[in-house]
Amino acid sequence: MLTQYHASITRKALSEHFSPRALEAIVAANLGQDDLRGQIGHDEYHFDNNAFEKSYAFIEEQRALTVSSLQGGDAPSAWTAFGRLTHTAQDFYAHTNYVDLWLARFADKTPPSPPEIDPLINELVDSPELRSGKLYYPLEALSFIPFLKRFVMLLLPKDSHAWMNLDSPERGRRFEYVLEAALKRTRHEFDQTVAGLSSGKVALFTGSLS
């Protein structure tokens, strides 16, 4: 997903919970996953190349790091870990065919509007039909160059990231479902993360004590 959408989703989902300082640290860590170091050799950051188990494990590793940082009184490290977590959780919807599988449930009738998408239907999350885009380098990288893109796309397989991604509005109306699913998932991840924390640790996490 393009960085501006990661940022807007994160702010919209979490602004009611976090102080401005905490929220901007979370947003910065979220966007940091898309720098060059995070793009190469880190499928687990983005649910790429069908790296589902690694991506789920990464989310839980970052959640554990968030909690352990709070237990040690280190709020900035907790914000950074949680920001990384939110990026991966949001990319699940932009880089997999989850939205397509959800819409297929309404093939014989008008689908619900984007705000009605359920982002965590177990039978879809665990579906053998769930997949994510594969990265075919170097062609994949060339697809980001505007004047080359239409030629490169002809050479890339349909299971490539370039064909499958729902990273921006240019991908059509399905992107609206991605935005809503990622928004709900981000709120879910916050709820999951604070569920076992004391009120004092929650206050530290949200920036009330900083």
C-alpha cells in the first residue's frame, strides 16, 4: 500500500487512543517498513510471496516487543514496534486476495458497501485459496517506472505483486474495501495489544504519561 494510505489509516484508526507524539512515532515506524531495507528480503513485512506464517509470526513478535518495552518503561520502543506491526497488518489486505474472496461471497447479489467488510473471517484467512503476490525481480522493480510499466506488465505473470496488489485507488473500487478492512484491522491490533496490560502501562503506551 502506498505510504500516504498507511499514514492516513493509522492516524484515523488510532488518533482517539494516542497522544500526538506517540501517534506520529507509530506512523513513522509504520512507514519505515517501506524503505529500501524493508522492501528487499523481507516478505514478512508485507505479506508478499505467500509468506503467511512468517508475516503472522512477525506481527506477534512485534506485539511481544511492544509489551516487553512497556514493561521496561520504554514507550518509544513500544511505539516503534507497534508501528511496524500495523504496517504488516494493513498490507495483508493490499497484498493478498482476501478482499476478492470476501466479495466472492456475494457473487449472486449486490455486495455490501466497503465499510461493511469483515477483515477477520476465519474461513477466508485460513482458506487454501488465499494467496499474495509474488515478486518477480527485476521486472517487478521496473513496473514502478511509469513509462515502462505498461510494457513490463505484459511480461509479468498474473500472480505477481504488480498484478495482484491493491495499493492505491488506481486499482479500482476494491481499494475502498482494502482501506476499510485495514482500518478495522488496525483498531483490532490495538485492542489485542492492550488487552493484557495494566491501566498504567496502557497510559504509558498511549502517551498519557509521557
